[in-house]
Amino acid sequence: MTAVITQILKESRDYYRDLKRELVGKLLLNSGGSLIIKSIRGGEYLYVRKNIKKKRIDLYVGPKNNDLYVEILEKLNSRKKNIKQLRASKIAMKELQVDRSEIINEDYLPSLRALFERFEKDGLWDECLQIIGSWCFIIYQ
């Protein structure tokens, strides 16, 4: 009987570890912001507004298109949902008595962790994603 309960607890811990890792990955790729529309010379354009290093920055997305508008809005809203899920998974990990350091920290490679910390410190996430997006676009053509 004890072995069964121990196995269930182990599976629950593994599930929440994997869920946390997946949610953190999604949040790293979706840096958030708010969607705004600017009217310029009679046309409407989409921008994502972010606060980076205490500055408000508007990042150009493209001309207003209902499909694009809905898609970006869904991504921005999914970030909020992922944050709530991440908080819930951390609470569940605490209830399952997972080590506190494991809940707080991610198990990235040391060099990758240093890179992520540098991106966060210097506010470089958007620039990095733009470079990767440009590179993917060139390959796609």
C-alpha cells in the first residue's frame, strides 16, 4: 500500500516538474505586452507595447489585419493564462513537498542560464527573437 502511494506521489511530482518546465519555456518565447493600433497616414498598424528598462517601447507588427490581430491577442492572453498555470504548478509542487530550490530554479545548462540572465538584464529578448525570426524568414524563402 505504501509503495503505491509513494509511486503516485512520484508521478505527481514528475508531472508538475514537466508542466513547470513547459510553461517556463512558453513564457520565455512569449515576452508579453499589450496590443495597440496606431493610425498613420490613413492606415491602421498594429504594435505591441512593452515596458523595457522603465521605458515604454512600441514594437511594429504590421498593417492591421483581423486575423493577425486575433492571433497576437490570443498569444498575449495565453501568456497570462500560462503565468496562472505556472503559479498553480508551483503551489502543487510545494504541497507535494518538492525541494524549494527545485521550485525556484530551472535546470538549464550553466551557459544557457547565463545567456538568459543577460537577455533579461539588458532587455534583449525582443531583439533576439527578431533576429531569429528574420533568419527563419530568409531560410523559408
